[in-house]
Amino acid sequence: MGMYDNIICKKELPLTEELKSFPVKWDEIIFQTKDLENCLIDYFISEDGELFEEVVEREYIYYTEEEKKSKDFKSWNLFKDVIEKNKYNKKIDYHGKILFYTTENISDTEDVWVDFEAYFIYGKLDQIKLTKVEKYKSRKISNDKFWEEYNKELNSFKFKLKKNLGWFWFWKKVSHAANKIANFFHWINMIVIRYFL
């Protein structure tokens, strides 16, 4: 999927009558786009048709050397604390097209995917077009079905028999041994490349 940015459109969207009838507040929806920085930055299109970036200035508090030696310190915790210092909106003079999209739940059984294209001319919105509307079965139904089948499999006689007879333990050991053998041959390959080729 990759990185993306978030964008809210406060300008009125060109919705079909069907889209208007859905229980969705379109001016509050956080759309995704890959046409800007792709750094999880928050943008919005104002009612006046201008593009703004929501800038947040933060101060990062680092761990001291003594705190890093503590038993409670986790190496994946990069910062002790993050303090939000300032927040403001910066106008972006964007020139070009921005495609933004979302998937929204419209009922217990259906979701809808919508794409919009916003065209900007030197920082001013020229037009927004609705480019795609696609309804499909709700993700909730698919997820519920998956978990139902998964739980059925866990409770099946076949699964319990394999578990108790050591089937999973055996194949885990085989997989581990195969991985070690592959690493050994990779190591030999690297030595051949480095010293003989």
C-alpha cells in the first residue's frame, strides 16, 4: 500500500443523489491521497477552494544515558516524550491534480469506494470531479466470515489431533532446519563471490 497523506475537503463535493442519501458526513471524511508528499501529512481544502497543510511543531524529549541503562528502557522507544509546541495551517500554492479517495461503510451489508479529482491552478481550486463510485460487500461481513471459519478450524477434531500428535511441532523443527541450511549455503555463496569471482 505504501505511504499516503490525509486530506479533508470542506468545499462542497460533486455528489450524486445516491451518495447524498448515504449516512455519511462528507465534509468530515478523511480521504487519502498519494499525489502530495506521501508522509502522512494532514491537508484540507477550505470552503474557499484553497489547499492548506496542517503543520504541527513538536519538541522531542530524549532519554538520558542513565535512563537508557535502566531495566525498564525499551530500545524501540525513541523518545521519552513528545510535546506539541505549535499548530497552524500553511497555505500550499499547489498547481496540478490531486486524486483523493476513501471507503465508507453505508450499511450493515455494503461499503462504497469513491474517488475525486481536484484540479488546482496556482493554489486555487478550479474544479472537483467525481471519478469513481463502486459499491461492494461490507468488509465486516468478510471479516466475520473469516473469523467464523478460523474458529471452526481451531475447534475441529483434525486440528486438535494434529496439535496433540506433534504435527505442528515437527514441521516447525523442519522449517527451522531448512532455514539454517539455506543460511549456510547463502554464506558459502557470499564467500565464493567475495574471494573467487
